[in-house]
Amino acid sequence: MIESGLKLGYAVTGHKAQGAGFDRVIAVIEDSPLCTKNWLYTAITRAKKDIRLAEMSNVEQVTKKLVSKRITQRLVPLIA
């Protein structure tokens, strides 16, 4: 478990997600030749409800904002 209280999740690349949709998306932007306008457009358009853009140094801060007590409380009985 990560210090911020988040548990294991799943990640896919922007191109692997092409054609799919997700309620919440965190797009991590880094200084890389692979991080192009086309990639960013693909990543952003995967989000149905919420998109967060983060730099590599900023990822932990962004993920903390996504934690919702309501969602956590609903999940506890399912994983207990």
C-alpha cells in the first residue's frame, strides 16, 4: 500500500487505452519524446468524468485529491 492510502490499481498507456473510456484518468506528463500532442489528446479523451494532469514530480499530490471518503466507505464492506 502506498503512503497516501491508495491501494493497488491498474495503469495503461495512453495508446493502449485508445478506444476505451474510464471515469477517472490521471495522465502523467513527463519530458519524453513519447509525450506528444497526439498522446496527450488520446489520454485526455479517455476520461468520462474527471481528468487530472500531473508532472512526474507532482503525481502523489494529484492522486491524494482523488481519494473520496464516500467511495472509500462504500468499498470497505466489499473488501473486508
